[in-house]
Amino acid sequence: MKKAAICFTKDGKALIERLNEELTKAGLEKAKAYISMQGIEPDDDFESVTDLKDWTDKQFEDHNALIFVGAMGIAIRAISSFVKDKLSDSPVIVIDDLARFVIPVIGGHGGGANKLASVISKLIDAEAIITTSTDSHLAFSADVFAVENSLKICNREGIKKVSAKAIEGKPITLSIKDYPPDKPVDIIIADATDREYDLLFAPKRYTVGIGMKRDTDKKKAEEFVLDILNANGIDIKDVYAFASIDIKEDEEALIYLKDKYSIPLITFDAALLNKVKGEFEASEFVKKTVGVDNVCERAAVLCAGVNSEIVVGKTTGDGMTVAVAKRF
């Protein structure tokens, strides 16, 4: 998860500098630093922001974690027109100038704001103020369980019902389709079911293999991938992982897709990709360039695992190749 931190005072600037130092010491990626304050010139470490709304719009579009160092009111006004969905909104955190409190505002579970706040609070010796009920009660959280296990939430209205039981200290029961319960349960993990349940989770079945030329435009890559998925009736929410060759793991376009859609990017070296069994559309040019005759199909199948199959073959366009495999 990429982080963008913005401040409005000298104390806030010093705090972001301190936070980034601590993140680096902990082996974590620094937050990109911004400042929105008259009379303070940007430097090599901070980029100036003149329009806070435009800045916020850009961070939400890229699905970055937003860290506001300053007043809660500033953050609320900045994000108010961009908040849409608790399961997909960018995580937003507020830290006061004096580093006393770290407060997740939105995206606590689905966006990971609560976990990020806990990490930051330990790094800067502050108190994390977590207000979500399941966390406050140390209770089971259905949406956190779904995120951590790469499951799709099919009927989001069931989250409240299950969470209410958990907060009351009642047991939460789960079942998987292959092991059907003999009585109603709270959560069923299955592709489809007609059994009684409060909440339905579905396994994410698809892996998207991607090959691309160096420095491919991230917006073009996103449009290309989404067009292929839509044309084949596949929801991006059903994608378990993006897959590619390891020499492409630092491609901005792949990192952008991973961060924006909170989907893991898994890469493999050429030797491993060459061992994947199956019939693939080979390219001698690609083999000479990266050491394997087909990146997208091989990566998709390898990532999907045993007994998977290609459901969308190699599709080429504008310097990119995409294939989709389905896990069983």
C-alpha cells in the first residue's frame, strides 16, 4: 500500500519527516510527503499542494493511503466528496501535529486503515484511536476475515448482522460448501448456495497474467485489463492476483494496478515459468527478450495453481499481453 502524507504546519512537516525516518528504520516504504502551507517552500522531500481537493482526488484515484497531519476537520472536508464505499474507499488516517493520536477515519477494515494506524502509532509513540465496534470489543470482523483470506463478499448487508452477534459475544459459525453444515450457519464460503446463511463469501477464482513493454502507461494498462475482463464477464472483484515475470515487478503500471485494486502482484522467474506445462501461444521475440516464450498465459496458470485452466487466452494490444486463468 502506497502512502501519501500531507501537513499544514511546521510541526506537521517535522512529524512527517520523523515518521518517514521511522518507517525506513522498520524496513517499510516511506510516505510520499506533501505540504500545503503558505510561506513554506517545498524542498526535495516535500511537494507543494495548492489545491487540496485536487490532491485528495488524485490519492483516491490511485487508492493510496492518505495520512493527514493536522486537524480532523481539514481531512473530513477534503475527503467528503470522494467517500463512496466502505469496502473499497482509500484508507484515511489523521494524526495531530503533536503526535499524540493516530485516528483511522475511513477504510478501517477493507482499506487497512486500522492496521496502518496501529503500525504508525507504535513507530511515533502515539495512541491509536480505533473506533470500529468489532475492534473495540476485540470481536470477529467479517470484512477483515474476507480481506485476509482473499474472499469476495457477496451480500454486504450481512456484515452488520454477523458483526452484531460478534460484538454481543455470541459464537460465529462458518461453513465451506464441500463440508455442508447440518444446521444454519452465520457464514458460508462457496461459489453459490441455496442453504440458509447470514453472509456469503465466495473464493476469488481468477488470476490475470500480464506482460508488457517497459514503462507502459499505467492508465492504458488499467483500461486494457478492465476491457478484457468486462468483455469476458469477469468482475475485477473476482480476481485473486495479478501475475507476471519477475523482471517486471517494479513496473509502475503493475504496481498501480496492485495498489488501486488491492490485488496481490505475484511474479516468477523465467526458469519457473518455462516449467509450466500446457499449450501456450509462443513468441520467439519474447523468449529472446525475457527468456520465456509466453509471459501472460504461463504466469496466469502458474499463479492459479494445480488443475487451473486458461479461460481467456493471450490477448495483445498496445505493447501489452493479458491472459486469464481460473482456479478450481
